[in-house]
Amino acid sequence: MVINSKYVLVAYDIEDNGRRSKIAELLQYYGLSRIQYSVFAGEIPARKLKEMSDSLFDMELENDDNITIVPICENCKENVMSIKPLPEQIKHLSI
């Protein structure tokens, strides 16, 4: 069975420590890996991407809070410049 997946980068700027922790836990639950303090990346099944984004965007956020989800195509992923390589595989598959 082939699972259609998307590679995404998620960045957030959240002031509240508790809310920030919940976001990090949610992103890890969906198999993304932390690449910087408030930036996660990784592959996610396409049908789970909407579920994850709905969960993130349904959170009560302050006016200055922000969450950004950036899908990255395979060609673009190969051109990303970073000291450390981007995470490759799905770590936790929540089907």
C-alpha cells in the first residue's frame, strides 16, 4: 500500500509557554522533527495534514501569535540549504 505524503515545514511564534508546548507535542505526534526551537519539519500523510492544520489553527491564539505551515515539494526540498540535513522519514505514522 502506497501512502501519499507531503513534506512540510511548520514554524510558530507563540508567547505562552504552555500553548507553545502543546503545539510542539502535537507536531511530534504527527511525526514531525524539531529542526529549530519553534520550527518542525517532516513527512506527513496527506490526509493527516488537514487534521493537523485544523488542530493547530483551532487553538486559541493571542493576536501576536502565529503558526505557518509550508508544504515543500521534492525538488524544492533538495535545494534547501542547511548545516544539518532535513529529517527524511515519517517517525510516527498515525493512520
